[in-house]
Amino acid sequence: MDLKFTAEEEAFRSEVLAFLNERLPQRIAGKVSNGRHLTRDDMAQWHAILHEKGWLANHWPREYGGPGWTAVQKFIFENECAIAGAPRIVPFGVNMLGPVLIKYGSEAQKRYWLPRILDGSDWWCQGYSEPGAGSDLASLRTTAVRDGDHYVVNGQKTWTTLGHYANMIFCLVRTATDVRKQEGISFLLIDMTTPGIEVRPIVTLDGEHEVNEVFFTDVRVPVANLVGEENRGWTYAKYLLTYERTNIAGVGFSVAALARLKRAAQKITRNGKPLAEDPQFAARIAKVEIDLDNMKTTNLRVIAAVAGGGVPGAESSMLKIRGTEIRQEISSLLRRAMGPYAVPFVEEALEEGYAGEAIGPDEAASAAAQYFNNRKLSIFGGSNEIQKNIISRMILGL
């Protein structure tokens, strides 16, 4: 692939930059750039702005509300948004469920759910992982038993990101136990307001409530909310995960984080010189920048394959591994750059309107929190160790 953008693609980049300059709220961009906490309203506001422009579901076909972009246009948009400090689009409805419904959902499901994803009527979360069924997802034990026109769901999901904001959850449930475990799984859409659902918070190492446990006790779900065929959910789950793992690579966010790291390395001094001039530290920055450039190329190739109608296989696992490792390395280097300033982590300093005394450079307040939070990147979406097994099987036949 020619990595030099055409004149038309450069014109599109200019259009994106003009849009971001005009429509991206600076209050939100400042919070993103400085590692501050985003509220539900912040995320919903950016979702609405992109929907109004027609740029929200940029990988959906035109007939379902997508802009009809090429793979390169999508790449340009996501990178420029990240560099500008735009929030990440909450992925569960737009980037995960949407493609599954478009490919496997009934016409009635597409007509009803897809517009609601776009206009923000529904906030979706993902019900995949369970205690004892994370990387080995096929071992899930949440059951859905058919009872007339409903399924009765019992079980537990965990690590449910932003589940406390959601009114809908897409779930993998076990509908058969007398077959191979992958063959007894179905894909259900569940209203979070249904009686019998309980959401409990999990507070992570960075002190933030981002993930949750979700419990189901005799929850009745209409059979009409089954996506595709009963006991074929594993096929749909794998299709969804290819999109999740590709997005987890987060090239644009790594580009923005690297720029932030470089700025910090110029501000912080060691022995009277900027940290950026320290040979060992500069070498680590150079290495991660080279790794990031290599991943950009791979990401373009994978997105181009998807745009051509293909589904990424081992490539999505490769992106997931390298993307998460690179983002972790950048956050680790930023924490190291802050030195002792990264130690006094004040939770309130990450909230909007904090009026307390700043400790160290602007980047210091969130350096430790982001480092801890990014430890999870190599685990969710299928741990990196599992991804290596997938690559071995798909490419080497092991």
C-alpha cells in the first residue's frame, strides 16, 4: 500500500481538521488532553455532534447511516480526532453491535436498533466476560432457557465497561449444554431496566468507577431479541471481536500520547538538561515511535481489507497485541518522565473544576492513573497470550 496520501485524501484531512476546530468543544478536548475524567454527558455530547455531521458510524454502509468512507479516510479521521483531543467514541453500540446487526440481524432488528444506536436513544454495554470465563470465553455459564416467547436469563457478567450508564446490554448466553461448548451459545439483546438485573461497581487501580459486575436473576428477554440463530452466538461473537481487537490498537491515541510524552520530556530536566536529551530515555522514545510507525502500516492494511468486504483474522490479533503494548510503554515512559511528581496521585485533580494546588507539570496529575488504567489493555478483548495462540493456529497451523 502506498502510504502517501493522495490530493483528495489530503483535502479530506483538511475537512476533518476544519470540523474539529469548529465543532470539538475545547472544554472536552482539554479534559482528554490532560487525562481528566469524562462524564457521561461529555461522551454523549461528542456522540451527538458526530451523528449530526453524519460521521459517527464511519465504518457502516451508507444505507444504514454511514458516510461511505474509504479505509484511508477512516484512518485519517480517527488519527486527527485523537491528536485534537476528541474523546473516543463509546464503542459498544457503534463499533461492536452495529456491525453484528448489519451482518447477522433480522431486517426488523436493523430498522429498530441501528437508528437508536446512531441518535443515542440507547447506550449499550457488552456482556461477554464472566468470573472463570474471560479469555476462555466459551466457558461462560450464564444461561438462557426458552419459556414461550421469552428466554429466562440467570448468571453473572463482569468487567462491564460503563455498564452503570447503559440502558441496553448485548450478551452471550448459554442456550444448550449437550453440545460442544462453543456450539451452545446465543447472542441476546437485553434491556437493562428489566426486573432481575443488578449492576455493582468495580473500582479500578486508578480509583475510577469504569467497570462493573452485572447479575441476572430470572430476567425475561423476548425471543425477538435473539440475534441470528439460536446456538450460533459464538460465530457472531468472533465477528464482533475482530472489530474490538482492531479498535483496541488505538493508533491515533498512541500518536497523541507520544506527542504528550515528547512535550513532557522537553519540560522535565535531569542534571540541568531536558530529559529528551538523555541518551537512554531518548532511545526508548525512539523505539516506541518506530514500533508505532510499523503498526500504522499494519492498521491501514487491515482496515483496507475490511473495507473490501473481508474480515480480519490473525491481523486483528497482531494489532491488538502490538497496539496495547505500545500504549502501555508510552504511559510507562510518561510516568517515568514525571519522576516523583507521579507519586502524589490526587483523585480530585482529575475532575473538572479542581481548584487545588498543582503538583509538578500539567501531565503529572494523570500520569500514574493512566499508567495503572492501561495495565488492563493487554487483558481485555482477549488477553495478549490468547491472541498469540490464535496467531499460531491461524498462520502456523499449530
